[in-house]
Amino acid sequence: MLRIISLALVLLHTACKKEPVGVNLYFPPAGITEWQSVTPATLGWNVSAIPALTEMLEENGTRAFILLKNGKIVMEYYYGTNLTGTAPFSVSTYWYWASAGKTLTAFIVGKAAEDGVLSINDKSSEYLGTGWTSLTPAQENAITIRHQLTMTTGLDDGVADNHNFQPASMIYKAPAGTRWAYHNAPYSILEHVVTNATGENFTTHFERVLGDRIGMDGFWSWIDYDNVFFSTARSMARFGLLMLNNGDWNGATVMGDKVFLKEMITTSQSINKGYGYLWWLNGKESFMVPEMQTVFPGNMTPNGPTDMYSGIGKNGQYVSVVPSQNLVLVRMGENPDAVAVPFLFLDEIWKKLNLIIR
């Protein structure tokens, strides 16, 4: 009973903070030095509760934390050192997105579909060739780009290395579309799908259709079988702001396919209600987590806004978007807990934020 009452209070608190329709968003110019800010006090927030948040962030290995309101920076904190330990972490420090970068790939696939060079309903083998798995031809041909975007390829994530996308590691587990499993290998070769569909190097294509258009810095780097994006925290915030504004940046359309954008942040299949196209969704009736086939009832982030959607990566890399409040949250840093996709710490952050935002 107490849990039900607490959940009701969280939902009521979220509903009361809904942003008025028609608020203009601020978009920063390219570069890392110029970005307008607004103080928590100006917004009427509870500034006395901020130290508890910042202390928790620092104690749990955070390197960067940014909170945007209407596109402007309300909070921006940096802790510790860079990846090599040779300099303090700062506004210009690069850090890895880990699996939060899956959201970038989803966007790029959507752009390729908008440009007409692929359809997400196409067979993956049309772009990867036959024999990209160890499946029979019929089993392999049943896998589509949509299955790769939704983690429902049916390939076995229980292999020795589920990041390995060599055919010998891509083996049959279930018919495509019937099983959800957080499997990195089928995701990673979406890059090859994009490259073969567009005829352009993935990094070059990414910069041309997305990165350069919103002023992102950063680079992609292969680490074993994972292509990982590195950038400043502000560049992660830029992408969150683009998503908040439905694919438009300061009056310019970056992605015009608003149907795909909506689908990307909507439940994408009936198995894991908390998963879109490589985005994690809050406010659903149930959710699943990596390395398990258990369906958990309720919100993935009970203390977070119900309309929040997030890119979540290893060791607590977060880019979260809250349309109802025009908020974008970014966290980069070290591992705050032992969860493969550390959604629990994101909930802890929102526990503190709920005492601040009002």
C-alpha cells in the first residue's frame, strides 16, 4: 500500500510540473564556449537540495553532469580526471558514450530510411549479404533491420561473447521477432547496414547528416567488436536537445521523418514494453533488462518523469529527455553500480532532482 501511495505522489508531482505549450527552446551555436544558462533560483527551484545531488554524483564516480531547461544550462558539474588520469575533467574533455551511443545509430538508420536508401522492414541480408549469421537461409532472411533496432533478432545472446558479430557467434535461438534480448552484436553491424546502404563511410555519413548539423564534437572508435562514440558532455546534451525538439535544430530540419522519430521513442514490440528503437522508455507497464528474460512490472525509473526516454550506457552514461518539462539530463562517468545497464542509479538521481525541481 505504501509503495502504491508513493508512486501516486511521484506521478502527481510529475504531472504538476508539466511545461506550458509553446515555450521557445534555446539552441547553442557551434563550439564549447558559448551556451546560455539560467540559475535554479531564477526557475524557482529548491536550491537548498542541490548539494545532496552533487555530493551523490561525486561519490558515485560521476565525471560530468548537465541538466538543460528549455535548452539552457541549469546545472553543469565536472569531477575527477579524464580517461588517462592526466588532466581534470572539464567542458572540453572527451568521454565514451558506451551503449548510450546506440541512440545515435538509431537516428542515423532513420535518416537513411528518410533518404530512401533503405527501409527498416528490409531484410538485413540485403545489406550484409548472405551468410552474415550461422542460420539457415530461411532463418536469416526472416531478420530485418527493424529486428536489429528492437533487439528482437532471435540470435543467441548467451554465446561466449555476444559482442562478436562474426557468423560463428551469430547462432539461432528463436524466430525473429519472438524474443527480446539485449544483444550487442546484431546492433553493432547496423553500422555496416548504413555503410552499404549509403555507400559512404559511417563516420563521414554521421558527421554529414547529424554531428556537423548540430555542432557536435567527438569521434567513433572501434574497441574490439564495439564501435564506441566519444565526445564532450555538451555534445551529448546537444543530441538530447535535438531529440527534445523533434529532430529540428534552431529552425533547421535535421530529420523530417517525424513518424520514425515518434516510433523511435515508443514501445517497439510487445515483449519489452520499455524499449523503443535502441532507446529505453519510462512510464510503461513493464520492462526487461539485459542478461535476463524476466519481465518486471512498473516503470523502469519510478522516480523519473513518466514520459522520459533515455540512452543508457555501461558505467552510467545517460542522455535522458523529458518532453513534458523541456529537460535534458546528461551524466558521464564511472560505474555507479553493478548493473549491466545501470538504470538504478538514474532513478537515484531523479530522487534527488525531485526535491530540487518544482
